[in-house]
Amino acid sequence: AGLAAINLWTSHGNALATADLVADRTLMASARAIAEQVSVKDGVLDATIPPAAIEMFDTGDRDSVYYHVETAGGRLLTGYPDLPKATQRGSIETRFRDHRLRLATL
């Protein structure tokens, strides 16, 4: 019974780590898809969010997707201005609008 409990605990930890890895890679792929669409048109910086960047998170569970695109100087181009920011590139877990979420910064 003790060995089974240890095995269950280890398997659970491995499953969570794998799920986090998959989520992080999906978030970074979405961030890259958005970054690739940022362009300058007539001297104005434009950020068009491609539908695929959002649709990859559609689970059919009415999940919400939040994003924030800003210039290197910190000016908001599109998205949610109050979305928390990670202190460095990568992903973190945080809270936003009373929901726990995984946040990726590119």
C-alpha cells in the first residue's frame, strides 16, 4: 500500500509537470503567432491577433483567453491593459479577474 501511494504521488507529479510543459509550449506558440503579425503600416504600429492564436486554446469549455501586446516602450497596442505581467520571459501562474491562469511573456 505504501509503495502504491508513492507511485501514485510520483505519477501525479509527473502528469502535472507534463501538463504544464504542454501548456507553456502552446502559450509560447500563440505568443509567437501574435508577434509575427505585428507590423508597421503607414508609420503606425499594428498588432492584428490571428484567430489561430486564440483558437488553439478552445476546449469547448467556455474558457477565456486574455492577451496584451505592447511596444518595447510599454505602450499598449491591443489586449487587456490590466493583465498582469511576468517579470521575465517565460510563463508563470497568476490570478486575473478572480481566475487562476497561466501567463506567458515573449
